[in-house]
Amino acid sequence: METVEKPGLMEDLSFVTDPRVVAKTRHKLIDIVVITLCAVLAGADEWTEIAEFGRIQCTSRSLKEVIL
């Protein structure tokens, strides 16, 4: 039986375009979308909780490994 490699979450969302002015952005839009999605799935329901999730989880290698 052949093993079919599945695309990661970042690849699945790669079609999302960023309408923001590049010079005024600090983070990639795709990173913000993925962090927000993961935070909401983990129970965050306020922007402050999403920001906290991003600060805590994105410093760990585990989240980066899961979404790539």
C-alpha cells in the first residue's frame, strides 16, 4: 500500500492573500490565521487569550512542528 503524504496546515491555507501594506506588518498573515485557529480550537474566545496563546505556544517548537 502506498503512503500518501498529506499537506500541512500552512500548505492548506497558502491560498489566503494578504491585503495589508507590507511595510506596516510585523507578522505574516498566514501565521496570524493559524495561531488564531489553533487558539480557538484550544478554547480561546477573546483576542487577549489568542494573543497569550500565540506568545506561549509559538515560542515552543511543538506548535511549529504541528502546523508545518
